[in-house]
Amino acid sequence: MKDKRVYVERRDEGDYAVRRANSERASDVLPTQRAAIERARELSPDSRPRVERVRNTPGGSPDKWRKA
């Protein structure tokens, strides 16, 4: 069974990469997190994309994921 999870990650360049689980390359790179989340939903409409947190919060750090 193929893993259908899709991730939105912030890149060092300041834009956002849309990646499938266990992929080596991004499926798409977009300038805003909102656009990347929309693209992730297009690529995998049956699952919720996981979004990398881009700021520190009391309950987590940037290496944690949230569902969009």
C-alpha cells in the first residue's frame, strides 16, 4: 500500500516545499504556506497534509507537525 501522506516544509530560501512521504524531491515549491497547503490537498485529496511549524510555541518547536 502506498503512503499517501503529504508534507509542507519551509525551505531555507523562505518558500515552501510540498513533499510526499519518503520522497527525495519536492513535488512542488510555492512562495506561501497557504499556496503549498492548497497544492498538497490537490495532490492528495483523501488525506490531510502535515505542515511543519515555522515558529516556536509553548507546546512545540519547528520540528513538530500539525495537520492542516
